[in-house]
Amino acid sequence: MIEPTPLQVTLETARFWAIVVLLGLGVFFTLVSTVGVLRLPDIYARAHTASQTDTLGAGFALAGVALAFGWQHAAVYTVLLLFFVFVTNPTAAHAIARSAAETGVEPVLAEEGETDEAAADTEGETR
């Protein structure tokens, strides 16, 4: 059996931790997107957070998967999927927001002169 060189061991260790970091960032941004969709007040803010953070979360996760696959055909398919997600997520969010605007859905706005804390307090009471 051929023993790996110290450089090979170091590169494999760095690759492993890069995969872990990329997947961790993907999970984090997907979780932030989920919390944003649940907490934000209207369709426009929800579409905004879903398109940005969910795309970023999927991007990090797919980059980690591609790095885990290495130089295989599956890694090429993962990169193509990553490109597809980067194109379709913002496009879908734009279509949803435009449809809401065309049907007359008004965005939730703070009253004039009202601070952010007061708006959050009164909004929490009405729910």
C-alpha cells in the first residue's frame, strides 16, 4: 500500500473542512430564509428574502456538494444545477411580486412618524 504524502493529507483535510464550511453556510442561509419568510409582514418582503437568502443557501450547499464529488460527472451536473438555481430563484420571486402588484396587493408600510419599535409593538398586538 502506498502511503500518502504529507501534502496529500493536508489537501484532503483542507478539502474536508471546506466542504463542511460550505454546507454549514448553506444550511445557515436556508434557515435565515425560512425565518424571514415566516416573520416578514407581506408578500414583497417575503419574496425578497426568499429569493436572496435561499439562492445563497442553495449556492453554498451545491458548491459543497460539487467539492465533495471532486472531478466527476456528477460535479459538472451540480454546477449546472447551481447555475439553474441562480437564474430561476430571482426570476420566480420577481414573477410572484409582479403578480401581487398587478392584482392590487398593497405592501405593509409603517405609519408616518411611527418608529420601528412602536410599529413592531402594535403589529404584535394585532396578530
